[in-house]
Amino acid sequence: MQAISALTLNSTITQNITKGLPCAALNCHACPAASFACPIGVLQHFIARGQVPFYILGFIGLVGALFGRLGCGWICPFGWFQDLLYKTPIRKWRLPNRFTWTRYIVLGLLVLALPLATHELWFCKLCPAGALEASIPTPLVFAEVRDLIGGFFWLKIALLAAFVVWMIVTSRPFCRWVCPLGTLWSFLNRNSAIRLTVNQGTCIRCDRCKAVCPVDIRIYENPASNMCIRCLACVDACPEECIAIGSSSWTGTALAE
């Protein structure tokens, strides 16, 4: 699913028709192959122009209300990139979810406040996903762009390099501590239509869910955790089969059972 999503969002085939439509993932619209627009890029664009971005906020809200952060686990190409890097056979650095409030600072400062004050798209300027998908391939494809490379380009590449190292030793660090799109969806995780449920009566607290979780949470502690990206790894790993995914209409029944 992640591979299919990455190819679909960057297929070039539908660019002329769909480039103005946002996708349900963090995927840089400046990528030469991008077929859709990045929701955070669009959000900053209108904020930098001093306009209320009703359309993109409605899109982000609708996706979040239906699925919460499910797109982070199944659709996001940069999430897939992190998953692939973490498979590198090297000693891992397992970090607890402390200081994840840094993602709120990124959202408030780089996505909202600075673009409004300076009329510049600051998160896009620094985004490591944008560096991977646009800053690197664009000069390779368009020779005229190479003469425009300056200090910000190298700063962006340096940030990407730092994250690559971090992604190799820690699972999904960008998702957990930085990503503004995942942060916006996290506000809706608790009340989204599709969510995880845990049968507390049969759960044995074996922590196999935590062992396979890419964001390092115990799903039985809070099935609606704003950190959960709903990758469903815990559903497969649970020996008691007490974790399920379903709609909010039957959540209460599932917990009662």
C-alpha cells in the first residue's frame, strides 16, 4: 500500500488534472513527478497571502474526521521512507514519546506564525520531505535550476541528512516530533469515524503491541492516542486478538465485549 501510494502521488500521469488537488499525505508538490499538492504547502500558501484557507482546512478536517492519522501509516511516502530506513541492520535507539510537544511548535511557528508574518513558506523551505522529493531531483532534471542553488539548499540537505541518520536508529522520528500534518490529524484521532478498539477484558498487557509499534505506544493504554498512526501492526501482533479496527458507532460495544 505504501509503495502504491508513493507511485500514485508521484506518477506524473495526472499532473495536468490533479496537481491542484491536495493529497492525504505529506508529499512535496514541488517534486517534478508530483501529481497532487501537499496539504501543508497549500495551507502555508494561503496563510502567507493573509487569506483564511477554508478549502484546505476543510480537506484536512474531513480526512481526519474519517480516518484520524491512518494516512500517516498507510499513504504517506515520507512515512514509508522512514520505515525502510529503520530496517537497516544496525543497533537501534529506542526513544520514549517525551518532548513530542515539539511538533506543536513546528505547526504553530513554521506553518502558521512565520508565514503569516513574513509571507514566506517557512516549513517548505526547511522540510526534509521536500528536500528528498524536490530539492534533490529538481536540479538533476532541470539544468537551469542548478545556478539558483544557494545557502538554503544546503541547509535543507543538511537537515535531511540529519533526519536520515535519526530515521535509521529511531522509528518514525519525523512523524513523532515534527510532522505538522500528522499533528493536525492527531487532534481528530479520538473522535474519528475509523478507530482502534481494545478488549480490556482479554488484554494480557504483554506489550507485544509496543514492541512492533512504529511510534512506540502501548495501544491498550489509549486506543485513541494522538500518536497512533493506525498502521495495524499491533492488530497482527496481538496474541489474544483483542485489538480491532472499526467505526465509532460500535466502539462502546467492542469495549464492553
